[in-house]
Amino acid sequence: MLLDKPSNHLDLPSLAALEAMLRQYRGTLLVASHDQVLLRQLALDGYLQLGEGSELHVCG
């Protein structure tokens, strides 16, 4: 599943529903987001983080 800024413009109940659905999803997720809280809540196995300039950090 490809998600681009999925938490933008969501109210709290909608955000909670999104997080619950994504935590239950068993497929591969590709999420582009600045929302660090959402990314932590998803408990991803690994992720790529873009740093300043062209830095790329592989985590997990």
C-alpha cells in the first residue's frame, strides 16, 4: 500500500481509525510522512529517513 502524507487534515477520531487499520494491515506499506508520531505508532520493521541535503538513513 502506498500512502502519501496519510495523516494530513485528519481529525483525531479519523487519525485513530487510520492508525488502527494500518497496524492491522499485513502487507507492505510505503508511507511518505512528516508525522513522526504516526510513524512510531505503526511500529514499522524498518524505514528510510531523508536527512538534510541528500543524506539517507536506513533504520530497522
